[in-house]
Amino acid sequence: MSWPMATWSSFASMSSPTTRLLGVTVLVDDYDEAIAHFVGDLGFHLVEDTNLGGGKRWVRVAPDPEGGPALLLAVASTDEQRAAIGRQAGGRVGFFIHTTDFAAQYARLVERGVRMTEEPRLEAYGTVVVFEDRYGNRWDLIQPVGDHGGR
């Protein structure tokens, strides 16, 4: 598979040799429904949506529109892949989102109907709640101790 040009050119133009995580694949059942969920419900940004032909697309969404790791939304195409939808981490929390405004992010998720698996709680590392995306993958929303976005 060749890399979509927008992704490859941004990777290739780094000024010094570095290695960083570009993204993680999340198996989904439909591109457009997944985009609607991650962008509309979870507040991510659509970074890229490139048609690769043959019904395949290179779809990346990310919480930070300025860069950083993104999720590659990939439609499952085999029985094995379909069975893994929603079980990316085998039932454990597999994805972690840090925020500087826990209350606002939590309220947004609840308002959008995102399923919380527990009530928010205080831990030594910060305020956290576990939620599930529309597929059943488990996520932590975390505001680390002392991280109040400069406030």
C-alpha cells in the first residue's frame, strides 16, 4: 500500500531524524458512521479522508487539529477483523485522552450520549472517567493533577 501524499509529505519533511507515533488503527464497520461518531460525539477533528479506490479510504481523526497521533479508521474486511471491532484492547482501557477541562469534556460526552462505564473519580494522577466509544472500545478521559490549561 502506498501512503497518501498528505501523510507521507508531512512525515518526510521533518527537519531532523526522529521517530514518533503517527497513529493507531481502530476497526470500524462504516467510514461515515465512524467519522460522525468520532467527530460529532467525541469532539475529534477530521484530519484526512482520502479515497484509495476499491471502497477503501484513508481516514484519520485526532483530538488535536494541529498534529499529534491520530486514529486511522479502518473498515473491517474479514471475519477476524469484524470480530475485533470494539475489542481493540481485549476489554481493557486501550485509549487515553488528556484534557485541561475535565468538567467541560465530560459534560460534552454525556450530552452527546456517550456511554460512561462509571462515575468520574479522583486518583493520585488526576480526575478520570472510563467511557466506551460506539463500538465498545474503552477510553480514559483524564485531567492530570495540576493540568488546568494555564488557568
